[in-house]
Amino acid sequence: MTHESRFSRVISCARQEFAGLADKYADRLAIALVTAVIAGAIFRALLIPGHFSLWAYGDAQMYNAGVHFANEGYVAHYFLPEINPGNPHGLIPNNGPNGRYSHYPALHAIANGLLISAAYQLNVQDDVLIKQGIQVFYILCVAAGIAAYFAALNRLYGRSIAAIFSIFLALSPLVAGYSDSLCDQPF
């Protein structure tokens, strides 16, 4: 047996062993890293009271819209976010053009209104606490989305591929910068 064929067999065995280890531990590694990223985002949202996502201006507008929906109702605003006029809360000053925002379906603003209404029903009136609660809820939605992504890839391509791509998604700037957004990015 030549030196080259022995080396090829050793490499082949090492590849098989690594593939077995990758399949065995890939999902655990993915779960650990994704959990760390999500926990970091939650801690950031909770420990920095005035923190908004990288789309802070839009977050502030959609929080305004949610407060208007919670206080005045959805029908009064034709289910369109009113990002202005007025300063319905103490987080930010008046921001944006007058009128309603009608560029796209405002499901995230409607969700904000529902969550703010629920907070009001629980007698929570602190804008910072409400905003933080909404941010944590959206971060958990992002975590559920990453878990669904992992499950779909696992079913189609196997655990190793699912773990690698889930880790890439969790570590992407999209998740790091926008998972706690009050706009449409978490959806």
C-alpha cells in the first residue's frame, strides 16, 4: 500500500468521523448560539430603557401608531398607523409628517396597538415598560422564526446544514440590529 493511499484512507476516516460528530452536536451548537444571541437581544432591550432598534425612527413612529390605536381605536384611524400629530407618550417628541402612514399593510402597528391595549388592561401605564415588553415579545417571535427555519432545513437537508444556516441567520446583522424593532422587520 502506498503512502498516498494510506493518507487518503486516514482523511476519509477523519471526514466520516467529523460528519458523525457534526450530525451529533450541530443542533446543540446551533441551539446554544441562537439562545445566546436571543438572550443578548432581550437583555439589551431590558437593560437599556431608551433603546430602539437600528430603525429607531420607524420604531418610534410605530409606537406612536400603537398608542393611537390603543387610545382611539382602529376604525377611527381606518386601520392605518397615525404616526403623528401629537406626542401620545413620553418616549420621543413629535416625529414625522402629518397624517396616516399608508405605504403598506400595517400589521405590525396593529399588533403594537393590541399589545399596548393589553398592557393598559393590566394597568401598565409606563411607556418604557410597555415598549420593552413589546420588544421582548418580538425578539421571542424572531427566535420562533429561527427555530422554524432550523426545523424546515433539518427536514430538507439534515441537521448539520440546518445548524450552519441557522447560526448564520442568528448571527446576521438583521437579527442583531432589528430583532427588537417595533416595525415590520421581526415579522
